Amino acid sequence: MEHIRFIRKISPIIGLSKTDFEIIVSLSEGQKLLVSEIAQHIKRSKRHVYQRLHSLLEKGLLERELEVLKNKRIAYRYYLRSIRSIAEEIRIYLLKKIAELDDIVMEQKRVPGRV
């Protein structure tokens, strides 16, 4: 439950969607779930869940581990990172976004006729 409160507070800062938050809730009890399990739990397509998982991984909220399934297929199980590591990853993510903004502003200053 602590993860949920923390992530609810930072959600507007990092732009989490409703689906992102539903995924986080489904993983909040320390579960490690496959894409198909998450999709079933939140009633979304596997494709949509996979896209959102990619975003959550990029933002540093999730980890994944490789698993060989009974049918010999390879899949990932996703799980939430610790609050401390999430906070650090979000800090890094936001610093990257600020650097991108700085680059855009500098580029605008270099364009002739723009200030």
C-alpha cells in the first residue's frame, strides 16, 4: 500500500496514465506477473499492456526478470522496484527531461530571427 500512496503522489509529475496506475496496483502486493496476467487483471489487451510496461520500465518504476515457461517459451515477469530506487530513477528521469528542455531552448536561440 505504501507504493500506491507514493506513486499516486508522483503520478502527475511523471505523467502516468490510468492504465499505468492500474498496472502498478496489480503489482503492488509484491507480485511478479507476466504481461498476460497483468492484461487479464486490468482487462486490457496484451499489446496495450506491453506498451505501458515499456514506458514504466523507462521511467524506472518496474523491473523484469526472464523466465522460461512450461511450454519452453521465454517471457518476462514484471515487478515494482523499491520506493527508494523508484525515487532515484524518477529523479534521473526528470533531470534528463530538464536537459532535453534546455537543448530545445538553446536550439531555438540559434535559429536566426528567433529570440
